Amino acid sequence: MTEIRTDWARDQIAELFNMSFTELLFQAATVHREYHKPDQVQLCTLLSIKTGGCPEDCGYCSQSVEADSGVKATKLMDVRQILQGAAQAKDNGSQRFCMGAAWRNPKDRDMPAIVEIVKGVRDMGLETCMTLGMLTPKQADMLAEAGLDYYNHNIDSSPEYYEKAISTRKMQDRLDTLTHVRDSGINVCSGGIVGMGETREDRVGFIHTLATLPQHPESVPVNALVPVKGTVLGDMLADTPMAKIDDIEFVRTVAAARITMPLSMVRLSAGRESMSEAAQALCFIAGANSIFTGDKLLTAPNAGDDSDAALFEKLGLVALQGEEPLRACKAGELEAAE
Ligand code: SAM
Ligand code: DTB
Ligand code: SF4
């Protein structure tokens, strides 16, 4: 079994990116098979439970108050409406229900409603994931106590590029929240965005930051920037079409995530809607084994269940049922060479 390491040097990750594409894919596919069934893909569904009006200035996001994207700000959704969305996701075969709020951080007065939502979705037999911005240790503990399975908090890019995309917080703030989540016992979901105009060196730094966390995130979403008109990065990309991420470079990033974090679920996340079937197939070969299903991400469109069903049929992929390898491993059901 490939060793699980958190001592990756940046140069070693750069070497992965620099390999011939065929060799990189072979290595990634080999690691993938050691810990995962390569025909099984996890299905997750997103719901924006509080949209827009966010005080942060993330240059990619339609929900920032700084963006002129036309996204309307809403209040936190009613728990019954959220449970309806969860029921629909479950009917459509989703394993995990991921709820996102456009907050810099939840206020303590929001927590009772959030706890009620976590409990309600969990009682329906779905895995729960929330992404609510920065958390205090106490808030993380409250979510853990409510039974939250995963918390999503992306590091988004390299430490160097982070400052160019966001000015209202620091990468260290993100890392601190990840520590609070980990310490509370909630599983960590953390990844980022490729195609924001960053360099390959930034993509190396992005993977390096994740792969050298004290413990790898259980889930690693790799998003391709959805260029939204009225956002800083969406508009920049519209003006410089060459800046759009090359599919092969995107696949290389997925492969580097798979090789450096063998046990993690690597999610082919936002941006799938504008990817060809062939590019998505390459991502699955490179070790992606999770997707967001349904017609909508948080505010942007997603590929949709019909086109996903057709793609799965064509590629012979099936929905993952049951426990992820990392969690099975923790439970002592799978031996890993840690
Ligand atoms: N406000 C919380 C936060 O920032 O953690 C939660 C919601 S935020 C929308 C969740 C993640 O969505 C971001 O960290 C970013 O990685 C991703 N995201 C946002 N806008 C995106 C876009 N236009 N394209 C791709 N990914 C995007
Ligand atoms: C993640 O890494 N990607 C999801 C989820 N975590 C919260 C969000 C993608 C958002 C795409 C843009 C939008 O829908 O506004
Ligand atoms: Fe706010 Fe999250 Fe969007 Fe940043 S990514 S503007 S924190 S909702």
C-alpha cells in the first residue's frame, strides 16, 4: 500500500505536476485502486441555505457584497424547506447533503437553528455537511454535538495566491477554522479552486498546503472556477479568454491530489457543467471519486441528474454506497499503511 504521508515537500509535488501526463495518470490510477473502487463515485447534493450579501470579498464569488452578480441576498432558509430539499436529494440517490451559507462566520444567535437543521437532515439518513464560514472552537463543538458529519472550509489556493483573491481574511484564518473542526471530531472537507488566473506554482502550493495538514481532509473538493459576471475574477477571465484553465492542467491537479492524499475522497466539484465528458472521464481516471449532483450548485448551474446518469452509464460508473475508505479505516475495517 502507498504510504500515507503528510511530509510532502513542495518540490515533490512540483515533480508530479511536471511528469508526462500518461505517467502521472498511471500513478494516480494505481494509488486510487489501492484505497478505492475505481468504478464507484460518491454523490453529494448542495443547497444554499443562506444566499448572498456576504461581507467577504472573495474575488470569485457571486455572493460577496462586492460582486455585481445579480444574486439576491436572502435570510436563513426555514428548516422545513431545507428538509424538503434533503428529501429530494435522497430520492435522487445522494449520499451527502451539503448546506452552504454566505457568511463570514455564523453568529452565536444562528447556532440553534443550524443545530436543528443538522439534526433534521441526519434523521433522514443522509450524511450532513455544512459550510458556514469561520468557526470558533465552541461553534465547532456545538456542530459536532449536533451530529454534523463534515464541515467544508476551502483553503482555495496557494498561500501566495490567496492574498490576491481575497483581502478580508488571511489563509491562516482558514487554517485556524480547519483546526477547530478537526479538534471537534467533525470530518474535514477542504479543497479549492483551479483556474482563477493562478500559476502552476500556485496549484503546487495549493496541493502542498492540503497534503501537509496534520491529517489529510477526508474530502477534497477541486473546483474549476465558474466565471460569474460581476465578480472580479469572472470579469477578468472574460477579458482574457486564455486565462481559462486548460482541461489537462485541471486533470493534473486532480491527479496530484489523489497521489498525495490517497485515502481522501477527491471531488470533481464546481465547473463540471462546462467540462466535456472526456475531460470528466480523465478526472475519474486520475482519481476523482465524488461529484455534486443536481441542477444547481449554490448559485451557479450544475451538470444535472440526466446528463450525469448518461455519463455514468457510458463510463460504467456507479454511485458509492456505504462507508468511505478513510472512515472505514478509522473504524479499523481497512488496514492502511500509516
Ligand atoms: N462562505 C463560506 C466559505 O467561504 O467558506 C461557504 C460558502 S463558499 C461559496 C464555499 C466555496 O465555494 C468557496 O470556498 C469556494 O471554494 C467555492 N466557490 C465559490 N464561488 C465559486 C466559483 N465561482 N467557482 C468555483 N468555486 C466557487
Ligand atoms: C466546494 O468546494 N464547492 C461547493 C461547496 N464546496 C460548497 C461550492 C461551489 C460553488 C460554485 C459557485 C456557486 O454555485 O455560486
Ligand atoms: Fe462569502 Fe464564502 Fe462567497 Fe467568500 S466564498 S464571498 S466567504 S460566501
